[in-house]
Amino acid sequence: MDTFQQWFQQLTQGDSSGLLIRLLYFLFWSFFVLFLVWLARKGINRLVRDNAMRYRAKKSASLTGYIIIMLVAVFSFTGKLQYLGITIGLVSAGIAFTMQEVFLSLAGWIAIYSSNMFKPGDRIELNGVRGDVIDISITRITLMEIGAWSSSDNYSGRIVRLSNAFVFKGPVYNYSTDFPFVWDEINLPVHYGSDVKQTTQLLLDAAIQTLGDFPAQAQRHWQIMVRKYLIENAVVEPTVGIKLTDNWIEFNLRYVVAYEKRRSTRTALNTRILEAITETQGKVALASATFEVVDIPEMNVTLKK
């Protein structure tokens, strides 16, 4: 506390030369540390080839620089590192009210990394925005947006920056962590009178040929999920459900696919199913919502003059 009393005495008595020297000392070393961090990041860009390793190394360099600057600040203005806790407490109390969102973002950053909520490269949905995580900073998450005006799972071209605080304000949907697969469905309307067994087998064959080893991979990941969480076993093999409607028989093909291959797999499945239906030579016919006028009754029209 003697150090803080000296600060106030210097300010009230007009003797601010010592405080100015400390400020200049702090600024000099801060700029020096930032310069070293800049050199380190440049070197990492040049020497590290792996994208993920390069990203983590640059983040570690920046974080190390921030910690060093904080220690320099404490030592510059107190002269002793033992005042670190007191200094942080006083500064936090002074700006907590005006910096609530910033502190919440910092807490969100800690929660993201400590709980492995998501990491760069994951596909998530946060605060109604869906996209791939391309950067996580101390205050913000940067996403390459998916969807919006673009259909399906295509990039929209927009980069979205969200506050880390949103991880506490709503659900976080992660398409990648633990189970990097999603279930998708295709609904197929078929005419009454079509061969039901042949249609069912046709859909299953198309799914098996198109999906490849996706079901086997999904099964291995799901077994890990069962051991980690309180969750039941799930069917990852393709299945077909049937629903009778007023106009047609609706076949529902349900299958598991890697989250980043959803759109291309759906396209390949639809193409293969259409080709298979054509080869049945009318045994399986697609239905559509059309109206057929069979007969028009005779009408007598009388015109009054």
C-alpha cells in the first residue's frame, strides 16, 4: 500500500516526474516486446509449414507478449512483482462496470479453450450464425459463414465476427467435435401401385453404394461417444421408412454422412436413385402434386337480352 500512497502524493503535490519516468519506461519495454512478438510471428509464417501448427504458434507468441507486458506494467508502476494481485484487483474494480462485455468475452475465451467447446476448423452455429471457425481471439470468434443467401452448406463469402460472450448467452451447435457426422434424409413420393419392396431395396442399394465407409466410420465415433457420455447406441446404417398419404406413398431414406460432405452426398444419392428408378421400366413411378381434369359436365347457359 505504501507504493500506491506514493503515487497519490506525487499527483497531489505536483511531483509527477517520477511517474512520467515510469510511464516512459513502461512504454519503451511494451513497444520492445510487441516488436519481438511481431518478429516471432513473421518467423513462424516463414518457417512453419503446417497450417494448424502455425496458427497455434502465432497465438502462443501473442499471448506470451501480452503476459510479459502485464508483468512489465506491474513492475514499472510498483517496483515489486508482489503487488501483482493488488494491482489487478484495483484495476478490475475500477473498470468492471464499463467493461462488462469485454470481461465476459475474456471469460468466454477461457471457457472455449478449457472445455474444448470448439477449435479452429470446427463447424459451429452460434447466435444464429453457422460457419467454420477460422480464428479465436481473446474477445472474438471469426467464422466463415455458411448458408444465409447461399443454399445448403455452401460458403456465403462473408466473414462474421462474434463476441466470445455469446457462448454464455445461448446454445452452441458443434458439427465437428466428438462426432463429425450428421444424419440426413431424402423423402421420395412414389405412386400407389408401384412395387414397394423394389423401391425400398432400390433406395438401400443406392445409399450403400454412395455412402461408402461413412457408416463404419460413424459407428467407431459413436462407440467413443457412448463411453464418454450417457447416450444410447444409434443406428448408423441406412434405413428406409414408409408413410401413406392421400396422394402417394412417401419413402424416407435416412443415412449418416460426414458433415462437410452432406451436400455432395445428397446430390450423388439423388442422381443414383433417379437412374435406378428409370431402370425399373415403370415398376417404380415418382408421384407429384398434379391435378387431372377427367370430365366436364354439360352446362346450359341462358343469356338474357
